Amino acid sequence: MISEKTKTALVRLSDATKLSLEACAEKASAAVRVYRPVADVFDRARSVARAAAESEDVSFLEASESEIRQILAAVPEGVAETGAMLQLQLHAHALAAIIVTCFTAEAYANALSSFFAESGLDLERAGDKQPFERFSTVAKWERLSILRGATGLPRSTPPLSDLADAFAFRNEHAHAKVIPLQAAPVRQSKLPDPVFGHLDLAHALDVAAAYWNVSTEAFRYLSMPRADCEVSLR
């Protein structure tokens, strides 16, 4: 996206977000097709797993683990191998979609900030501990939503809290620090553990929805149609 004096990768990132979500959907559909003939097997395994999760009896947990193995043995080897590969690919595509969605949310906040600054709106507030340009993306969206005196988006509730959760998840991958297993903090996130968790299409869509809802709500508080601003940005 280019104007007479500036440029931004927002449109490229937005396109990448859409294509990443499309790739997720394709992999999810492929996995469903592979697993559908043995869906009843996985239903039985999940039922046993749910019962085990509600128990603290060690012997029951061990027996449940053995039972689950016996149930899953009914899945043909080819189906298991193909399904496992598709799940791995789905996780990778979902991770890419989540990360690029965060990039898009950041680029959009920066583009809007530039637009409003050029329009004469002051992005700074008394008491700010740092310049607006150094705000986190979540803080930028929070500030943008109150520029015209509205109550704005509270960071503690959706959709902004969901976007904050997505950025925390992105940072876990972007910085990827080595954490001792015993010292790992308890995660409070809608997204799975970066190491042990598995991402699927629903996770990617939830993050995309958080980004869309934040931007939509911000425009509502700004009392400005999204299309008017986007035409100006082009």
C-alpha cells in the first residue's frame, strides 16, 4: 500500500493472513476426510480419556492409557500415518496464520495511527511513559479507540483481551526462550502450549476473529466507517 509520501506492507500482510487461513481450512478438511471412516474409534478413545482426566486414581489412569492404546490399534496404519502428517501440517499452517495475523494487526494499527496523526489528531496523552510509536500493538488499539472521546476498548475483556492473548502466544514463539520444565509458569491462555500443544483451524480462526473484532470495534468508537479510512490509506 503506497501513498505519495509513505508505504506500508499492510495489504501484503492482509493477503497472507487470508491465504494462511485458506491453507488451514484445506488441511483441516483433508484430515477430516482421512479420519472420517474411523471416527467411531476416536470417539471411544476420547470417552475413555475424558473419564481418566476426571480421576486421580493412578491405577485407573494406567488402565485407561492401556485401554486407549487397544482402541486406537483398530486404526489402520496408513490412516494413522497420513492423519499424523496432516495434523503436523495443520499445526504449522495454523501457527503461520496466527503469527501473520498478529503482524497484520500491528501493521493496521500503525497505518491508522499515521492516518489520524496526519489528520491532526493527537495520539499522545498526559502521563504516557513512552511515545505512542513505542506502544505495544494492543496498547495502540486501546488508544486508537478513545481518540474521539469514546470509552474505548477495555484491555481486560474481549475482543482486545483475545488479541492480547494472541500476541503473548506470538511472543512465546518469536523470542522462544529456553524454560526449565519445573520452572515453567502456569499458562492462562486460550491457545495451547507452544511445545506440547497442537493448533488447529479453530485456533487460527479465533485469532483472526479477535483481530477483526478489535478493528471493527475501534472504528465504531471512532464514529468513522472503515471504508472511508481505508480509501484514504490507499
